[in-house]
Amino acid sequence: MVTPSARVYHFHSSAGREALFNTGYKQAYNRCWIFREHADKNLANRICFVWAMIGNCLGMAGKGKTAFAMGNVQGVFSYIRKEVLAVG
């Protein structure tokens, strides 16, 4: 059934929203994990992955989402420290 005259309203709630820093952190950490688990580890793929991560951080910072970009940077460094270097 189609009702062309129907109207839908969506109101965003501020309650329960995660901080942009935390969202950026988790996004970058998970991207690193997915790359390590599922991608071919040749030089070209590694360069493309690093380039994409840098572009994502700069793009978010350029849009004024500096907390998100800083979360991305922290997520990458945290992943390297915990999973690659096995520290902490």
C-alpha cells in the first residue's frame, strides 16, 4: 500500500550518543583490525591503506570534526601498540 500524503518526522536524540572522539577511535581501530585480518599484505595494499587512513583523518579535520580525526589517530596508534607491538 502506498500513501503519498503520509509524513514522517524523525527527531534526533542527544541522549545515548557517543562522543565523536570515541566513534573515530573505534572506527580506525576496527579498520586496522579488518585490514590485518583480511587484506593481502603486499606493499601496494599497505601504501593504499595508510594513504586512505591519512586522507580520512585530514578529511574529518577539514570538515571541522577534529575530535573525530583525533580519535582516528589515537585508534591507529592504539592498534599498533596493542596488536602489532603487543605492548599493554
